[in-house]
Amino acid sequence: MAIQNVRSGSRTPLVLRTVPGDYVYRFAAEWRDLIGQRSSHNIVIHAVTLLNQSQQAISIRSLTIETLAGTRVFQRVVYGARDIELMAEEAAAKGRLGLRPLIDFILGTDATVPPEMRLSATTRLKPQTALVLPNIYLLFHKKPDRVRMTAAYVMDGLTHEVQTMLRVADYACRNGYAMPLEGLWLMKGIPEAGVLDHHRFTAASEFGVDFLKLGPSGELYASDGSQASDYFAYGEKVLAAAGGKVAVVEGRLVQEWSRFNQREGETVPEFQQRQFKQLLEAMNAGLSGWAAGNHIIIEHPGNEYSAYLHLKENSLRVKAGDVVTQGQHIADVGNTGDSFGAHLHFQVMDRPDLAQGRGLPFVFSRAEVVLAEPGIMIQPK
């Protein structure tokens, strides 16, 4: 759906692509205050990419994002050249460090930017280079239907435009998912938090949630929290949220706690260098295991898959092919993978693939929400 001011028959010099490339899921938040019933709508475009596939330099002038309800534009955001460069710098910097696979894993840009194309940090795009603009969050006062993006660029002294369109979709789960834990838990990383939700930066985990167990005084862990076993969540039962067939089981990983903490006598630069080395090793071994740790993925009717991440070592109680029932004990809460502390990460996807799967909006059909507004945990120092 591209519109371009280029001569008939000539090759398109600038390509505008998005991740996802066809549609994005809308998240709606509703609440009631003294004025009455309120609502807002938001989406995340996980990446916008601009590729110079010509043999000469192109200068990007602006990127305009318009939101439509029906045929009418009701919201417009314009990013100038400096705005675009600020967004592109992070991806370009990681590319220079040799972390391009990490960018591809998080944003899914390997489907839009050929591996031989270098990532640029400037709007003056050299031939065969690309701009990657990550995580554009958009908030609306009413339900959007489509998002139109237009990039203006200069080539041969003339201004041209390239355009693409994204459909805004809703999703209703085909299965009823019960809470995968027993008792009262703090659920964080929820879509209602908007840009504060650390899951929404990638399409695979966009609607995932984290569960943490609180102690008697509201604390997350006993002792000093230096070990996974200090956390109150550690070792708690993980339950199947819905009945289905086990599709994926990974239970070989062990939590290497020093990955998140400085070792005794280790300087900050040495600690950072060790983390960087471990990340490079993870990219070679497979980033899904590095990020998710021990995990289980269960297939449900209607091509829906529930995923349970960061599970405790030697706690998995099912194998691939097993049929499980809702509420069945399948593993224990742990801290394997890229985990800030012992907790359970839960999400629903459209396929059994933590890297390529698409996160799906869901609600727990058998759960009582005690606190309905997102917040932060805070205490005096």
C-alpha cells in the first residue's frame, strides 16, 4: 500500500516498512471517575524502518503518522529530522557494537531490513543503509481503525513521499484463562501501564504479565534478595491457565545469579564487559532461552498458546505432548533466564515461538482484581 512520487517504471529508492507489517492490536483501558465513564486506546508500532535501496544518498525530512477513524484523520504526529535521528541512534549504536541480532530479536526487524544493510544514525541515508525507529507508542481518545505513515525525503534536489498503512485490530480470546497461581499476587508489567509496561516493546510479549509474591510487610524477598530463593515467589506452584496439549518444554537451564550482580572485587567496567560477553554468547546459542529461561508453552483450541517463563530448575512436571487440564500443577516459580528476581511471566501467543510469535490480548476469566489502577512500589530510604 505504498504511494511514491517517482518516475513510472523506476525502482523505488526509499522503502518504508513497519513491524508488525500488516496490523497492530489495540489496547483499551476503561475506568470511571467523578466525571463519568472514561476510556483511552493505545497501540505500539514496534519498529518503523526506512531503507535506501538506491545507489545514491537520500535525506529524510520527516515522518508523519496519521490516525484514522473511518476515512477521517483525527490525530497527526510529525517527527522532524532531528526527532528521527534521536529515535534511530539506539539501534544504530547496538549495530556498531555487533548486537544486530539482539535488535532483530527484540523488534523483529530481520523481516524488514536485509542483514547486509548497515543501520544509520543520521537522516542522510547512504546507499544500502537503513534507519530503524523503535517502539512508537500512540495514545488516542477514541477507537482508531487505521494508521497511515508518510515519509518525506529529498533526492536529486526534489522532495518525494513514500507511504504505508497499518490496520488497527481488536482480538477476543477463544479460551478462558484462569490465573496460573494460587493466592494473592502482585501483577506487574500490564498493558494498562502503557509505556511503563516493559513487555510492550516487542510484539511477542506485548500483552504479557509478571507475577510477584509479597511478604507480610509488602516486601518481595526475605534476607537481602541476593539469591533467587530469597524471593517469596520462589518455588510456588505454577498452574496451567487452560486445558490443552503441551507444545514446548525447556527445562535444562540453571540460574546463574552473578549474571545480574557484580562479583566480589569486580569493577563496574569489568562487570559490564562480562555482561556484554554473556550477551554475545547468548546470541550465538539462541536468545529465546537466554531471555525466557526454563519455560513451558501449551497449545489451546483456536490456535492460542499460553507460555510460562523463568521456571525453577528441575521443577517442570510435564513433557511435550502431554495433555493437561486447567489448574494442573505444571512447574514451580523460579528465576531462570533474563529475570530481575523470582517471578512468573505469563503470556498468550498465536504460535509456540517466543521469538516469532505474536502476543495476544487476554483477560483472566477466574480472578478477582484487588487493585485496579497501575502503580509503583515505594518506600523511604
